[in-house]
Amino acid sequence: MADQSDGNLAPKGKKGKLTNSQLRLLGFVAAYGPDGCSETKQALAGKLQISLKTVDRAIHRLREEGLITSHARFGEDGTQLSNTYIAAAMDGEGDHQDSQSEQE
């Protein structure tokens, strides 16, 4: 049986644990808080020292798992800017238990 105490976040989907790059990207985006991260994918790749393709795959996976959302941004002239990535509120058991405790 796999060790579940290794600190990796186990997503809700069927793909198993997140990779180190996916966890790092999630943490980076989460650090921006509720306003989200508007870095370009190229900038994310540079800051995290991973390839652009890895950033693309990580964003896709994190969106599939519901761990981040992305929102398109547009300039005043209508040109598309980088997306804004926002970490979803973690549906941790602690949060769920806290809300149940308040109701009781």
C-alpha cells in the first residue's frame, strides 16, 4: 500500500498524486491570494525553473482537478493578456469540520 503521509496532495480525480512541478505551481499561484496570479506561462516557467510545456500540463491538470481556475484578461484595446490563475479554496476536511461544528 502506498504511503499517504508523504505530504503530496491527492486530488479528487482519478490520476493520483500531483507531481512536484504541479505542487510547486499550485503553491506559487496560491501565494498570490484571492486576486490570483497574472504571470504569463513563460514567466511561470522561468520563475519555477521548469519548461513551458510542463507549465502547460500542470495548469491543465490543476484545472481538471478543480484546484485552480483561470480567467482571461483583455487590454483596453481588446488584445488578450495573460490569464489570471486563482487557487481554489481547498476543500480540506478541517474546513468542512469547522463549518459543521459551527452549525451544531
